[in-house]
Amino acid sequence: MLPALDKPTRRVGNKLPGANSDSSEVSDKALYDAWLASRAVPASKAILLTPGAQRSPSRENAALAVRIARRSSLGVLSLLWQLYPSRILLLVAMDLCRGAFPVFRGYSQAMIINEVQSVISSGNFVCTRLCRLIATELLRLALESGFDSFASANEEVVQSSARFALEYRLMEQRVRMDVPTLADPNVRDLFQESDLFVRSFSGVANFGLFSPLDLLRILTLLSEMLSHLFVLWTLTTDRTHLSLLAFSIISYIVPLLISWWRQYPEYTDDIQDIRAARATAKQNKMRAMAHSDAYRSEIVLFGLGPWILDNWARARMATLGLDQPRSFPAENSTFNVLTSNINASGLLMALQNMPVLLAMQSSSASLGSFTLYRNSIQSIVFSIQQLSQLSRMAFQSIFLMGAFSAALQVRPRLQPSPEVKLAYPSSGNGMKIEARNISFSYPGSHEPAVRNVSFTLNPGETLAIVGYNGSGKSTLANILLRVTGFDEGELLVNGHDVRRYDAAEYHRHLTAVFQGFSKFDASVRQNVGVGYFPDMQHPAAVARAVKLAGADPVVAALPQGLKTRLDASGAGASLPHFAAADQGHRASPRGRPQGLSGGEWQRIAISRAFMRAQRPEVELLLLDEPTASLDAHAQNRVFETVDELARSDAGERTKTVVFITHRLSTARRADKIAMMERGTIIEFGTHEELLAAGGAYASLYKASI
């Protein structure tokens, strides 16, 4: 595996990255390169196709398809095989059997037509044999219908299980991704095409998608073609039959005069009850969290990946019906299964040829042979058309399968390679931070957001970062939190390069309040509990965090307290919680979500950070404008609480604190102050030292008082 790099791939529009650009880390780089090359527009190799676009059937793409299939098909098929080996074998066997059904149908109907011809020709209208043949045909149709019902039930189980397994693997990989990795447009496209591949496991040619399980349809068509070819070979024995063969070919081009009627089962929505609706809503919510860039920072920081994955998996299993025992139709409904879907159109088509019997009486050929010939030829031509269509779809699906296999091998940029990985060394008295000439530029930006930043923060110290809007304060905070990486310089944490720490392990030792904190469409308990989700189900732990943040009056005024669902849209469509309380209305737990003001939401975000701040392993508290929407009294209380959380019961400092603020009266609380301007630290020292220097900080401070 190649070493991971912090610097993201840059691309202008849809242009391919340059040869010297860093690309996303994939274990099988040859697979990733083949997938990426397949997206090149033939007319301009520097432009990429949009995700999911059709690849042209060129010689180059054919070669790429072969390379991708060799590197990815075995892994995907192995994953599918592990689900239900016996069911997959049964699926293959039954699909091969289905290919022979049309031949048996043709012979049975030909015998009926020949018997009718014999009765009319002989003038003996005793129809005992004819009735037996018709009864046998109806029995065959019933058995064929029952066979199809059994095969469809088995196929549904295999398809649903396969889709869930692949969705789970893709979701598991998605929640592992960090912000710099998903900033790469090629990685985003890779996951988008991977999602299309997973969606293909919903039956044959679903929305133009084709899955590996649909290859069994090709086996069925091939089996059917061979069966019809065998029929033609057995019937073409003399000139008469050759004439019938020629006549059948001509008749094939004549449009059908009658459109056969068939009653299809009505479409029914998967969501049939409240339980399914809730499961679908939860599944979509977890999926949105995993895919949204707005939530990515807090998902990474608070380690929410396993929690999101577990909730999504349970909801997804419910929507697919995999949480309930699956069985074939009950015994008391066997008759319905065998008769409800009987398709007698083939029999009717055969009988419809009886009017031409008078024209055939002078010929030595039988009408049954004529019908069998015609049906076999039509079936072969139709099968060839289907094979052509399915082959084109299968060709496109190879590239989607390659995207899926490559996506599972992407390593997050901030994840160190095994050979350099280092266990995080806890100091017990806070985190030591040493920044040396750190610089970082956002993808596509020509100006660095952070440049040549250097400072040292000893364990247990408090640092205030101040400066005008756009000076790089929040970007520096994200670098310190290891939410994003950096392009140049060094960041030492407890004496070691931060890039050597496992990102998830590093995040367990810090907590934060983001300036653009997330608002989840969930209950208060869940909005707070995501800060440390192992304690989310413990009301006492959540209530303590709420109290520490001074949010207990807000929660107490809500209709259901911690159980109140909050309105994350900010559209103000919900009734204010205080209005509902004043009027004596108590919204149902599943009713209209409650709206909060900006200051109330900020208290919820602070409570979220305090969920983890209480943990002994946490060594860094970082707060980005945590009190911007609070009054002076509430602001003082929050910082007093932060100071208490950063100390042991004996009063010794056990945590390092970094906070960003535009209120310089708050900055005075810090041991050290960093004044930022245009992405760099222009002044660094204590409040008294910076005032004595008479620089930018002193001017800003004097202007604020």
C-alpha cells in the first residue's frame, strides 16, 4: 500500500489530475487507474465522463473492462457466494431449467394443434384424446407457474441479501472516509458509481442497471436458444419442413395483429405500515449523515461511524424485510400459486392458428409443426435481441463493479500506513502541541488558508486564537483537530508527528465545538449524545452534559424534555417551544419538530462537546466561537465550566484548551493568545505581553473597550 498523503488531488472542473498530482490512496492502484481511464471522453482524454455515464464500446474500453473484471469479479462473486451458497446453486439450476420450458410448451401445443387437425381431417369428432392433451397442457402450465413462483421467491431472497451485504460494505467504508479524502472529486465519483452498482441488485435490468446475478438471465437465454435450435434440427428433415421453415421466417416479419392481454400484479409500495415508514426514515437519515459533507467533521471527530452504521443496518434490514423470517408460500395457498399466474397466452396463440387449417389440408405438413417452427424461430430471434441488450448492459456494469471494488480499497488520507503508525501517548496532564511552519490550501484555491503557522502550547495551557473574519482561525482549528490535513510543515502532538497517529484513536482524546456545528433532525438526547454515543442511552450522562452547558432551562421548557424532536431545518415552520408550553400544548414525541433559537442551538452544541469533555482520556478541548450567540453572563458561565472540566478534583490542569473568539474580553482568560491575519500568526504571547507590544492585538483590544 502506498503511503497516504494529506494533500488532496486538485482538478479544474472535470479535468484529469496532472501526472505529478497526489491521488487518493487505493490498495489496488491498477484497478483504480483502469476505472479512471475508462471515464476519459474519447474525443478529449483530459475530460472525464460524469459518474454513471455510458462507456463507449471501443477497443480501449474493452481492454479496460477485461482488466477490471480480472481484478474485481472474483472478490465480488466471493462476497456473494458467502451469503447463501445453496440458494445461489438453486438459483443457477432453476434458471437453466427455465430455458427448457419453452420447448416443452411448444411440443405440447403442437400436439394439440395436430390432434385438432386430425379430428377435422378425419371427420371423427370424438375429442377424448384432445381433451387429455388440453388437460395435460393446463397441468403443465400450472406446474410451470408454481416453479416460477418458487424460483422468484428464492431469487428475491438472494437479491435482497446481496444488496444489503454490498450496501453494508459500502456504508462501512463511507463512514471511514475523512474530509480530505472526500474532497477529492475522483473519490466522490468513485463512491457515486459504487452506489449505482449496489442499486443494480434489485432484479434484472433495474433502471438500466445490471448486476452479476443478472448474468443468470444470460444463461437462461442461452439454454432457451439451444433448446429451440434442437427443435429446429429435429423438425427439418425434408423439403416440406424446409418450406415451412422458410414460411415461418417470412411470417416473423409480419406484425402481430392481436396484442395479448395479461393482468400484471399491481405495484405496491414497500412502505405498508408505520413500522416500515419509520425504518425507511431512519435509514435515509443515517445515509444522509454518512454522505453529507456538513456532518463529516463531527462524524470524524466524535467517531460516529459505528453508531451510524449500526443504526443504518438495522433500519435497512427492516425495509428489505431481512429482519423477518422469509418463507415460500404456505401450503394452504399452493393452489393459488399454481393457478393465479397461469399464462395461457401460448395455448391461445396456438389455437388461433386453427383457421388456417383449411388452407393446409392439401399439404403434407402438419399445422403443429408449422406452429412449432414459427415459435422457435421467433424465440431465437427474440433471445438474440435480449442477449445483445444484456451484453451491452453487462459491459457497462463491469465499470461500476470496478468502482465498487476500488472504493472498498480506498484508505483515508489522514490514516497512517501500518509501517509508520504510532500509538497515541497520553500525558495525563493535557496535550502538548507544537506547530512548525504549517501551511494549507483548499483544493482549487491559489491562496493558502493557513501559511507558515508556528507556535508551542504546553500541556494544560489555554490558547485563545483571535483575528478578523477570514484570517484562517477555523481552518487552523480543523488542522489541530485532524479533521483536515496540511500541505507543508510539521504538527507535533505530545512529541510525535500527528500524521503517525490513527485518526480515530487521536479523536478519542479531544472534543470540540464547531462554529458551524451540525443540527440533527433528532431528539435533544440524540443531538447531545452524539458527542459520546456510548452514553447516548444513559439519560443521566446526557442530563449532566446539558447542565454543564447551562442548557437545562432550555430542555426543561421543551414539551418532552430530552425526548423532544428538534427542527434542524431552521425554517421556523415549527411552533416555538415556549409558545407550545405557554399554551399548554404537548406535542407528540413523533409530532411536529420543535424549533430553537440560535443561542439555544449553540447550548445544545456545547452540551454535545461536554459529553466527551468529562472523559478522563480527553486531553484537548477546542471551541470555535462557542458563545457567539450567548449573552455575557452565559458566556462567562461556559468558560468557567470549561476551566473546571480542564482541571482535576485537586485543581491541577489535566486538559489543554484552545478556543477561538472575537470577544477579546474572553481572550484575556487564556494563558497565551495568537493573533491571526491573512492565514498566519502575526503575534503570539500573553495578554499583557501583546498589549505592551502595541501591535495589531493591542489596537483591536483598545477598539473593543
